[in-house]
Amino acid sequence: MLDPFFVGTARDKLAATIQQQRTLGFRTSYNDLSHDIQIVFYSPEGLSIQLIDNVEYDEEVFDHDKLLTKQRVHGRYIAILTPAEARWRVRLFQGAPQ
């Protein structure tokens, strides 16, 4: 499911996290509530765009289908996207201090 949207380091880190959770029997669910996306940089030749997203979401962590915790998260994320085929793909995705 990651391949249409993520490439490079962003894809590798997310895939490793998902695999580690599966191995341990954990699952994390995210429910988006709001986004405030700002374009910080767009390269003149159109080869990359940098975004900052101030987001609010509910996060639920399960251990073998048993809910362990649920919390509302206010986060700030930085993403760098690059064009590929007919869409933009996330190349870098990381949390940032608010």
C-alpha cells in the first residue's frame, strides 16, 4: 500500500515500522481530524516541493486486537515530494518540533 505514495527513505522507514509492529502483534490506527498544509518550497524546475503539515488526529494502538491506548495527537510534519509518473510521491517524511 505504500508504493503508490512513498519512495526512498520515507517508504523504507514506514515499511520497517509496519513490519516491526506486525512481528510484535501490534497495530496502530490513525484517524485524521484536520490538516493545515503550508508550501514552504517549490523548486523552479518543478522537481521537488517541501510541505509543512500541522495535523490533528486520533491514534489507537492495539495489541492483538485489544485496544491499549487512544490519544489525540497534535503534530507537525515535514514532507518533501518529488514527481514520479503521473503523481507526486513522498520522498522524505518526518516529525518536527512545534
